[in-house]
Amino acid sequence: MNQSNLSVLAIAGSLRKSSFNRMALEIAKGLAPAGMSIEIFERLGDIPPYNEDVRGGNDPEAAVALADAVRAADAVLIATPEYNYSIPGVLKNAIDWASRAPEQPFKDKPLAIMGAAVGALGTARAQYHLRQCFVFLEANVLNRPEVFIGSAHTKFDENGALNDDMAKDLITQQLEALKAWTLRLRG
């Protein structure tokens, strides 16, 4: 890893093109510290439901692409919505597929989680459940700062601009912490 060019794979846990979490990742791209580039994985919707019968040489190409992208990135940033107090099915499905790849790509990978939702807690429960998944997968999840963008419908405008200075500040702090965490873990 070149310290001056840290690559971060970003995953929005919603398929909706104008989701608050996709908007948050676009904001993160603009707030990334010097030496960090963020690329959003665009093929989450192409990953079919996980099916053990399909595994083993026949993994869907989009699932293989996600595993390869996670493996190639220096770190991962996930922005998740919260559906029914938990992780969206499409995000969990993608993690399940990628985690079955040879040389499981999340192992030892620095990872940060953020989320935006219309509810007041801003994906706190979904983020907690996501952390539990990554404990099993042995990812190195950044503990703080946490980014919970509650009442997101009042904080993003129709063009995707974030009008909440505290949320922008937390995103900036999280990205700086992710960069420091990644460099520290990679030595």
C-alpha cells in the first residue's frame, strides 16, 4: 500500500440510486483526506440471492467482482440503511457471497461503517448488526467515530448535498480515522 494513495471501496447498502446512503458516500468522496480515494461499488443489485448450490466455480460474476474489489482495496467503507431494525437483505446477501470467496476478502481488512435513515437513530441498530457480521469475518472494524445520520430526509437536499455540518464533520473525522487505522494496521 502506498501511503500517498489509499484506496477505499465504498458499498451503499441500498439499491436506490438516490438513497441517503449513496448520497453519504458521494459526500465522503468529497471529504476524503489527501491521499485517499473512494470508489463506490456499483454492482450490488447484480448479485443474486445467495445459494449454496451455485457455489464452487459457478459463483455469480458480480459476487466475484465484489470479493475481488474488497481484496484489492486498502480499506472498505459501508453506508447502510436500516430496514426493520437491521441490515438490508441486499447488503447481507452481498457480504455472504463475498465472504465465501477463496481467501475470504474481509479478513484483516480495515472497515468503517456509517449510515443514514429517516429515523432518529440513523441506522444505529443496523450498524450494530453489521459489526457482528464482521466480527465473524475477522475484519478490523473502526470503532470510532461513529456516523449516524438521523432524520436524513431533512439533512440532504434534492441534489444530494448534505446540509448538516455536524454530520459532515463526523464523516471527515471517520475518514481521517480510517486512514490512520489502515496505515497503522498495514505497518
